[in-house]
Amino acid sequence: MRQVIAIGGGGFGRTTKSSLIEQYILDQTGKEEPNICFIPTATGDLEEYIKNFYSVFSKLKCSASHISFFKRTIDLKKYIEDQDAIFVGGGNTKSMLAVWRDWGLDLILQDAYQRGVVMSGVSAGAICWFEKGLTDSWKSELKLMECMNFIPGNCAPHYDEEPERRPATKKLLNDQAINFMYGIEGGAALHFINEIPKQTIRFDKNKNAYKVTLDKNAINENPFKIMELTK
């Protein structure tokens, strides 16, 4: 079974006081004490981000580790083979994917995905799994960029948190650059199984994820079935 859990915003990057979505990711591995690896490339391996990761996951029943690309880099293929779940952090998607492709991590992750390793992440770490993602990697404007194409289609994180996300999505639909967009709000994640969106995982109040389409110049935001996480 192939799984992606794409988070629109939130999680340990913002607060270490809750671990609802983090525990959900671990649960999907089916392991009693899974190995989970954090990849913080999109922030340039920001130390504070890495500390937050360990602060949350050290309290959960798992074996947590991370990969650094800005120190001496480990044997990536061998290391990923031992993981049950991957969590990719937010930041600059374009820079992250450029580094990964240069090291061949994109192909290593593709193989791991096919083997059933649970793929997850937030913001840049959400859109990287899709065919294309709406990113703010460029300071000037939001752009749609090619990603790793584990899942067909396009993804916009922070769909309710950043006011330019909805207009940018509408413009792409109007221009027929895309046929649809997965819009994922902060505090929500969209769980894909075998490339099919199964449900929204809500870990904050009144949050959702949508399949966004255009019909006669009107935006349709079709929500997915919701699973609400509670303490």
C-alpha cells in the first residue's frame, strides 16, 4: 500500500504542544515502534526546526532521526531502506528539490514509496509528492512548479492561511494551466492511499481540504470526507 499524508500547514514547525498529526502519521505505518526520518532540506537544515522535530517525536513511541545535506551526507539509499515513514519539512520547494535531485534522493524516495514507506510533510513537504505544486519559492509571486509526481495532479498548501492562494488557484484554472487543484488548509492534511485521496485529517478546528475546480468562471471547492483527530 502506497501512502502520502500532505499537510497544509501546522504541526511541530509551529507548536510542540500538540502531536495529533504526528501520531497519526506513525499509526499509518502499522508498526509498534516505527522508524521515522525528518528531511529539513527546504529550510537549509534549520537547527530550530530539527529541535522541534525531536521535541515532539521523542515523546512518541518511535525511533526518530533526520538527514542533513549541509554537513557530511550519509549513505542515503541504505538509510532510507530502514525507514517506515518520512516527514519532509516546509521551506523553499525549488531549492529542496534541486538538492535532492543532485543527490538522487528523489529516486530513492520513489522506490521507498513503492515499497510502502509512508510519505508525509508540510507545505513544501506536502506539495513535493505531487505532479505540480503551488509554491512561494520565488519572492515575487506564487508559481506552479514541477515536483516529483508520485501523485498526479496539483497541490496548494496554506489554502486558507495565505490570502493569495485562492486567487492564484483561480487564475491557473481560468488560464487552463491546470484542470484542478488540491487545496489543503492549515491544520488539515489530505491522506492519499495508492494515489487516491481518501480523507481529510483535521487536527485543528474547522479546517478542511478540497478538490478545487472551475465551472463557468465560478470556483467549486469540493471537500473530502473528514476524520477529526482529538486528544
